[in-house]
Amino acid sequence: MVTLSSKLKVAVFISGRGSNLKALIKSSKLKKSKYQVSLVLSNKLNAKGLDFAKKNKIKNYFIEKKLSTFENKALRLIKINKIKIICLAGFMRILSSNFIKKAGIPILNIHPSLLPKLKGLNTHERAIKAKYKFSGCTVHHVNEKLDSGKIIIQKKIKILKSDNPKTLAKKILKLEHIAYAEALEKII
Ligand code: GAR
């Protein structure tokens, strides 16, 4: 049986809305789940995602925007809280290779495209412009290169003629909410 004390401690880094954080928290509450969200860090003061952390009584911190400050404080909190995996969920900063090395634990990211296609920003707009037939989301390991680490899970959908960036984003976000927890359980 998976007891709360035996669940792997996960930290989630956010910058905004936090719907993926919310989905991860929800899924962590299932009996069969092997992880718990123990720490939420935001580099944005008013990130809506911080409210989900507060509501769920999860330790949460806003750390000022300067990357080096964020990383140093994050490293300390990760150690103190015995975090074993970091999940980036809409975290819009690129972590330094120094941070990745010093953290010494897996760091995962969710990206709204079928990597290696469409790294970076505005993926839905670019998918439609490029007339791709499919798009989706990818959960991958983070390395020092942007959106380039080993892929853990992808979920794919067809792009319809009637889709625009907004409708596509909405459909893919739904997939993201399933994919992230699946990927996490897969690597634990
Ligand atoms: C998600 O669509 C996520 O894939 C994307 O930001 C959104 C965050 O939403 N991440 C990236 O584009 C990273 N390159 P959320 O705050 O509601 O989870």
C-alpha cells in the first residue's frame, strides 16, 4: 500500500495560472499515486497557481524574479524538504545548467507541442501556421538545452480546419493535465 509517508516528494515550479499544478495535486490524492506535491515555487508574485497550493496546505513560496536568487533559494528549499523530483509546470524561465547539476534530481517539464517540433513559445499559433495535421503535448526530462531532454510521454490530437490557437490550446491543455501525472508515475 502507498502511504502518505512513503510517497515521493515532488516540487512544482510555476509562473502563472497553475492548471497543470492543480491537475498534479488532484492526481496525487488518488490512493494509487506514488507521489505527493510537497513544495510549490513561483517566480511571479501573483501567480494564480499559488492559490491552489495554499488551498491544499502545500508549502509555497514566491521567490523574486532574478534567476540566480531564485535558483539559490530553490536549491535550499529542495534540500530542506527532501524533494526527489522537480516538475516545471508553466514555469517560464530557463534553469541554468549549474542549477540542474546542483539539484541532482530529475527535473521534468511539460511543453505544449509534439517535441522536437515547435520548441519555445507560441506553439499553437505556429502549429496552425505550419499546417501541421497533429499537435499535442510532451513531458520530458530537462537538460541544459531548451525543450530538448529525453521524452517521457507524448499525447497527440488532430488539428481541425476549424481550430485556431485558442481552441487548440484548450484541447491540448486537457491532454497536458492527464499526461503530466502519467509521466510522473512512469518514472517513479
Ligand atoms: C501550459 O500549456 C504549458 O504546457 C506551457 O504553459 C502552460 C502553463 O499552463 N508551458 C510552456 O509553454 C513551457 N515552454 P498552466 O500554468 O495552467 O499549467
